[in-house]
Amino acid sequence: FSSLPLPQLQLQHFDAARTEEVISSCEMREEGSGPVYVNIKMLHRLLVSELNSLQGAAAVSQKQFIMKEIHDVLKTVVERNRAHEIMFSQQLLMDSWCKVVEVMVGVVNEEVGKEE
């Protein structure tokens, strides 16, 4: 299996590095051993809070464009979450097959030992 390419952010209004930091701050792991995912609700709150903190005439005129960019960021992060879930599932599948093969080899070795 190869890892899936994660969708990249296409930003015009937000700083890419800072946006990635905010996204990282919203990362969580489900039940301690599940895939890493980004809490979309938390990320949405942080981005809208950032939008609401903007002031001035330029910010007001850009508000609808920034809201669209927030929507695009959230959409990209949902796609990333999906990719992380798929990669985690593939890893579980491979681990399970390794255990099956390990048991089969152990049983075959045991049977061969009995025949001798």
C-alpha cells in the first residue's frame, strides 16, 4: 500500500504556515489508538473567530471572500481526514494479515513436527 497524497491548501487571504499551525492545533486521536483527525467544529470556530477579529473597511469588503476561503479550508481538511482514515484502515488490514500468516506458519510448523 502506498500513502494517499493529502490535499494541499490553496489560500489567497490566510497565511499558509499559520493556517497549517491552526489546523494542527485541532488535531485529535480518537479513542487513543485511532487515526489522527482534525476536529472540524473546533477549526471552524477558530477560523471564524479570526475573521471576526478583522477590522477596517478593507476587511469588511473582503469578508465574503474570506468566508469562501474558510469553507475551502474546511473542505480540504475533511478530505485530509478521509485520507487519514483510509490509511489507518489499510494499516489495520496489513497488521491483521500479518497475524493470520503468523498463526498459519505456527500451525504448519507444529503439524510438520508431529509428522516427523
